[in-house]
Amino acid sequence: MEFGLQFYKKETLKKGKFLVQPGQYIRDFYFMKKGCVTFYTIEEGITRVMEFYTDGSFFTDLYPYIEEIPSESYLKVTEDSIVYVISKSDALKVFDHSHALERFGRLSMQKAFINNFQRINRIKNLSNQERYLQLLEKRPSLFQRVPQYLIASYLGLTPVGLSKIRKRLSKQ
Amino acid sequence: MEFGLQFYKKETLKKGKFLVQPGQYIRDFYFMKKGCVTFYTIEEGITRVMEFYTDGSFFTDLYPYIEEIPSESYLKVTEDSIVYVISKSDALKVFDHSHALERFGRLSMQKAFINNFQRINRIKNLSNQERYLQLLEKRPSLFQRVPQYLIASYLGLTPVGLSKIRKRLSKQ
DNA sequence: CATATTTATTAAACCAGTTTAATTAGAATC
DNA sequence: GATTCTAATTAAACTGGTTTAATAAATATG
């Protein structure tokens, strides 16, 4: 069991539910026990997949959560899921009360930061084909649980583009 | 003065110095008081600019710092700089001793995480031209202190590519 | 100041993606 | 099982970058 999870509330989420929609304020922090939630951003009317949160990850729409401003994103349940939820005020109480959990929070943030930094690294240093292959290798289960056009979006491609890459690869 | 900086040691760095080179272990955490340090990664022999750390930012090569493995990157002083330095062991002592500073550390990490997340957002949702214009708007001083080919690298372009974008823009 | 070196631009050929539209394949529903 | 709907592939034209190489501009050095 992840450290500190005893302060969270367990919830089950049905596929298709929106955890967050644009305009909403974000009061909760989540831990994905089992399932999948997809994070979408909207920019100039275009919706893109930014992240898939699967088993074992902490998540929320962090920027509006922290700044207490309305979200500009979606968080959509892509698969029936079990999550643990804690409100921001409860989380703060826990942190106030426990230096150890505050440290755990800091280290978790550090880990999340590194993940993102390495992702930027990949985006900048690898071709789309290489990033597709790497995703296939590192998170093979995604390809079972999520349609390909969402993965294309996550990789920053159109469905057509990803299809071309797959074809190119199959001919080798 | 940034919170906690009293535990750091002030240092001046000459342009051209490497703060970190591939193979080195990273024992220190930095705060840039005044100046500029450039973070480079190497991937398949190709060196790319990942970040410019300028006035007011905390930085180090975080992944090898945390994991205590050799760095695969460069951190090069791009401009005579004044930084504040704290060793990892000293930082940990400070955190052990002060819940408030531990919290400051957590919140700083949170901020850094969000910055990176939004950067991924920009990379995915904006064209190179838009990202160039945004950089020009948000960090205009970079263009005074750093040569254009490094900015091209930072934007994920070749010098030729950036030059084309600039030309395209000047003809409007 | 003249020269050497580094940085930025331009040109030409090329390529990995895009867009749009048509087609095929697969899943869900009656 | 036939129909409808959604997802994936293919084709064709296009585009914003790349690479390589030459040139021009800016900067540093003797």
C-alpha cells in the first residue's frame, strides 16, 4: 500500500465519467489503484491527450488544483477504475500533522518532475517512430486498453501519421 | 531573499565553466542569483539544449542527483554568474530539521513540475513558430545573452530551421 | 586595422509528417 | 445475421521542417 493512502477515500469510477471538465475547480487529489484515466487539454479548440494515468500513479489536474482557478482540461475515465481520493484541505491537514508525509509528498513531486523532464527529453531527442516503439515497449498494456487514435494524440501525431509509422515498421 | 537560502554557500562562476559533465556524480543543488547556466543532454552523440537557468531559479541535474548515478548531461556556465550552492547532505539536514523548509521544498518541486507540464503542453499544442514567438515574449533577455543556435536547439530546431522561421515572420 | 573564427542566412534537394477524402475493418446494436 | 457506427488504413497533394553546402555577417584575435 502506498504511503499515506490511509487518509484517502476509496471510490469506484465507471468508464466514460468525467473526473474533471473545463470550467471546474479541482478540489481533489487522486491515486489510481486500478484502471485508467485520460488527461486531455484543449488548445484553440483542439483536444489532445496529454497523459494516461494507470495503475499506481498519483494524479490530478495540478495547476488549477494549486492555483485554485478553473480547469481548462478534461480528466476522463477510460476504463472502470478504482481510485483513492483526498480533498485538498484534508491533504494539507495531513501534511501539517506529519513531517514524514510532507517529505513523501516532496519526494513524490520530485519523481513526477523527473518523469516529465525525461519525457521532454524523449520528445526532443527521439523521432516519432522511436517514441512509438518506446511506448510500445514501456507501456504495452496501453495498447490493449486505449484506442489507437488516443495514443496517436498522446504521441503528438494524427491517426493517419501513426498508421503510416506502423506500416513502415511492419515492412521491415 | 528566497526562503532557506541562508543555508547555501555563495559562489561566483566564470563563463565557460562546466558545473556538471557526463560521468560526474551530482552532489550539489543550486540557486541562480544572477547569470545563466545551460543544461545540455547527449543522445546518440547529439548534444541538445534542454533548459536555460537564469535569475531566480533553483536547479541541478536532478535525476543523477537523486539516484546518485553518474550524469549523462552538461551544465555549462553561459554567462558569468552568481549562484548559491548547497550539498545534498546539507539539504537533507535542513529538511530534517525544518518541516517548514520541507514544505517549501515540496511546493518548489510542485512549481517545477507544473512548469514542465506546461512546457510539454506547449510542445504538443503549438507550432515551432508559435513557440519561438512565445519564448521571445516571455524570456526576451535570453536572446541577448545566448547565441541563436542554442535557442534553436532549445526549441528543437536546427539553426537553419529557426532562421527560416525568422525570415518568414519578417516578411509579414 | 586586418585576419581568423564563429554565427546566421540562404538555396536546393529531400523527407516525415499533415490534411482531406475514400475505403476497409471491427464492434455494437437491432 | 444485417445494419450502423466507430476506428484504422490508404492514397494524393501539400507543408514545415531537415541536410548539405555556400555565402554573408558579426565577433574575437594578432
